[in-house]
Amino acid sequence: MDKPSAVGEHALVGIDWGSSNLRVALLDAQGQVLQRRDSTAGVFTVRDGNFASALWPLCGDWWAGHRVPLLACGMVGSRQGLVDVPYLPCPAGAADLARALVQASLQPPASAPAGTTATLHIVPGLQTGDAATGHDVMRGEETQLLGIATGTAALAVLPGTHSKWIDRGADGSVHDFQTYLTGELFDLLSHHGSLARVMAPPQWSAQAFDAGVGEARDGRLEDRLFRVRTAGLMDRFAAAALSDYLSGLLIGAELKAGLRRFATLARQGPVTLLGAPALVRRYARALQAFGHPVQAGPDDAVFTGLATIARTAGLLQTAASPSPRLEARP
Amino acid sequence: MDKPSAVGEHALVGIDWGSSNLRVALLDAQGQVLQRRDSTAGVFTVRDGNFASALWPLCGDWWAGHRVPLLACGMVGSRQGLVDVPYLPCPAGAADLARALVQASLQPPASAPAGTTATLHIVPGLQTGDAATGHDVMRGEETQLLGIATGTAALAVLPGTHSKWIDRGADGSVHDFQTYLTGELFDLLSHHGSLARVMAPPQWSAQAFDAGVGEARDGRLEDRLFRVRTAGLMDRFAAAALSDYLSGLLIGAELKAGLRRFATLARQGPVTLLGAPALVRRYARALQAFGHPVQAGPDDAVFTGLATIARTAGLLQTAASPSPRLEARP
């Protein structure tokens, strides 16, 4: 970090550290991903707050070898993480996130070479809502969102355990957002309780998925959930198709609620989907059944976003545009 | 069973055998409960199909000692039970249930006195809906419902793991019904996943419960579920109140869906609540917040219902009105 980096040179370790996954990338000064590695060492698996020991096996070579800054987003900045980084209020964009980075001490293992950096920079999450009506929060998705092209307002949907619907302005800042518990409900109902009891290991059934989406679109989720069980009891669908029927019902109910919650923005253009490809395909299929246009965002949006924040914060120095180093900030 | 019984004489063992509970009562020929006993030996706890061994410790003395018929309702008549009794289609009343009783062999233990009956009579469940739109089913609630006074049409709500809303005609027969997964969702979300993680052991909070009911009434459950987590993160409610906030949201969403599903019947009079007193109190409070009148049904409705079915089937012979014994039926 003593001199600006050129294209292809190691310049940043980007870390997407969620509840159940840890994804890292080695980036050059232009924000291009040079290497990527994934693991399941999510925040909730870290023991005794020893985050350095969880990170070291995955990318200790980059961390110790290249002496480049480490920038992380996600649940690592939560109460269950390395340090509880305060949420920023909306609207918030890249400049706000960059200004509010928090540095946490990440003690390298005793075996690490002398001079290995002991600082982890953490991107804050965002909050919306108020005390009267309740809040909503995100950690990590604000960074992924920066991987979508700016210039026009966008309704972005990031499906997952906690699916996020984000109203993003033309300038790239987050105006408002809404969390849906869809993935978590799917996991709970697929592994516990009376619906799980009639399910067999899933084999993709477009018919069952589409039926679920259609019933959620035309009715209420509350009225339909128990039908997953009776569809098994009465052989309406094969036991191996019930998982997709449930998936269709839950995703359909999310779309119905989200398209109503963000009705104005939804009318202005396609929904941008960002997330794991298998899940993006399901949401795209369901949105098309709702008659709504979709487009898929880039797969490595989170690392583009981390590079953008790093550049704005002066953590990434390019030969072309040197900027102040974060260490010099108050 | 060789001679008609008089008031106060043992005439029937009534058995309400659900997934997670086993409740038994000793009844006289008028259907009056002489003794009641409860246990947690629900159908899902029975090992290797040995239902007799599960029943014997709770009421072997009645079973062997009085030589009266055993009549059961609930999940004991399901695929996971002693025998899979076919569902009856709606509309169905006491006469239909009585005609469709199924006899299953319930071998008494070797230590039982000679002559101990080895027959369990089982009440069938009901089904509604069709293959195109999906079915709904019940087992046990059809019998509980017979404990409510007839004469006028009634919208009955039986809250529980699987809450049942029942459209019952003036003649006492079930016309239609709808299951809500409310209790199961509450259990899953209270014990697993991201909402459970912010909850403390519950202490009743009317404020949090009422807030949940109100938000479900005025909005959509999908939009509110994650707020249980943020209410904990942001200290909107105490951690010990979050359980009641979730309970209010889920019950409120059920009421909204149910009052719409049965809108015509709901306008005709109060909702009759039937179930565990603590749960009935929650539903009554929530229905009142919806501006809807309520009345509570009798606590031992299921045994009144079993007595009614037994009498109709000729299993209960009163001195005043002898009727054919079931054993004489084809």
C-alpha cells in the first residue's frame, strides 16, 4: 500500500461475510476480481468471536502475502459479528457507506509474517422505517446493490434466506427497502412440522411450482399453506414435487406483497434480480407468471460494490487516480 | 353392554387422540363426563404402531374394568394412526359420522382380564375442496364441533397447531372448512431461525400482542414478519414481549384471512371459539380488536361430540331409549 497499484496487481481483499457463508475475492485496483473463494464459515459458525481464525484458512495467503486492505460487508458487522457497526439511515449511497466504514482489530495468527495487517474495514448496514411502524434493516445487500448499473431508478430484488426488495434511486442510493422471510420460512417448513412430514427429497416440478405461484397470486398465503400437506395426502402432487409447490406459494406471496409495496417503482421498468443463479431463475419464472419484466444483475455484484466503496474511501489507489489513504482519516 | 345403562353408570370410554395429545373420559349413558384424564401420548409418540400399549397406562382400569365401548376421534384414524379411516366429504353431520365409524383391533395387553374388549371404534375425518383447487382435511375437529349447540348456522374457530374455521349449518352438519397453519408457524418461528434468536422467554405483553394484531389487520403478514427481528434489534419491544408480538401478527393474519374466506357467515353472528382456554382468550382478544363479536364454546366439547356419535351409532344405550348395538350392523 505504499505505492499505487496497476491493473492486475493485488489491491484489495473483498469479504462478503454473511450469517451462513463466507465469500472472498482478491481484487486489483480497477476492482476486477482476480481470484474468488467461498466457504460455509458464516458468522453464526464462528466460535468465541475468533473471526481471524475463521478467515485465515480461506485466504491467509492473500491476507499475509499481499499486505492489501481487507474490506468486509455483511453480518460480520452485526451484534453477532466482530463488531456491531451502527446502521446508516436511508437514503444512503456509496459515499455515505465509505464515510462510515468502521475499522476493527483482526489479530492475525501467531504464525503470520511480521507486518501482516491487523485491521478489517467493515461496511455499515442500512435501516429504514421508524419506531412507530417498526424498522427494517440490511447488512451486505447495500454493497451488492452497488454492483448494479446506475443512471435510472431501479427496483432490485435480492432473493435469499431474507429476501430484500430495494428502491434504489437513479444516483445509486438506497431510498427504501423491505425484507421478506421467504427463504427462512421455506427452510423451516421443509425440515420441520407437518408439511415436511409428507415431502420426499425434491425433484424439480415446474407444474407444482407454477401452481403454487398462481395460487399465491390469486389468493392469500394463509389460505394455501396447509394445502401443501393435503396435496401430499391426496396425491395432488408427487411427494417429490411438494417442495416446489411450497416454494412457488412462498415466492408468489412475496412477489404479490413486494409488487404492491413498491407499486410505483415496479410500473417503471423491469425488476433487477441479484443472487444465487438457481434462486434467481425461480424468481424470474415467478415474476414472468405475474406478467412482470425482469433482468438479472451480475453474479459478483458484491465484489464490484466492495471495490466501489474501497475506491470512494481511498482504500484502493489506482495509478491513474491516487486518493488519500483511509489511515490518514480522523 | 348387555343391558341399558342408567344415569351415572359407566357407558363409554371417549378418546380424543391427536398428534401430540391423548385425552380420555369415562362417560355415562347420558353423555355426562364422569372422569377425565390427559396425557402427552399423542399419535406421533406411539412406537411401532403399538397403540394399545400407549392407551393402557392412561385408562386400562376403565377399559378392562367396565367393558364399555371405546370410541376415538383424531389422528388415531390417520395414515400415521392405528388405521387410515377414509375422509367423509362435506356436508356431513353426526348421522354421517356415526354411519361411517370404523372398527379397529386394539389388542389388550396379556395381563388384561379375560373378556376385555379388543375393538376401538374410530370416527372418520372430513374433507372439503377438490383436486383442481386442492383439498382441506380435519380429524377430530368434526367431533369437537358436535359439542356446540345447534339450531342456527355457526362460524366456529378451533385454534391450535392447525387452526380450523368451520362453516356449520343450522342442522349441525359441516358445510365447509379451512385450516390455518398458525400454531405451527408460531412454534417454528419461536424455536428456530432468525426471529427466535432475538426472543427471550415470554412474559405476557398486551401491548406487543395488540400491536401485532393491529399491523396484521391493516397490512400483510409477509410485510411484517421480519419486523419481529428488528423490533428486538431496535428495542421496539422487550425481548420477552417479542413472542406476543409474533403471536399477534400470526393470529391477526389468520383472522383477516378467515373473516374474508367466510365473510357471509361471519356477518350473521358471533364467532364461536372452541379450544384450550389460553388460546381462546388470545383469539377472543384479537377478534374484539377486529370489532367482531365472539362466544366461547364448552371446554369438553369433544366428549359431548363423542357421546352424540356413540348414541347415534347405537353404542350408547340409555334405559329410556334403547337402540341397536353397533355389533349388529353389517
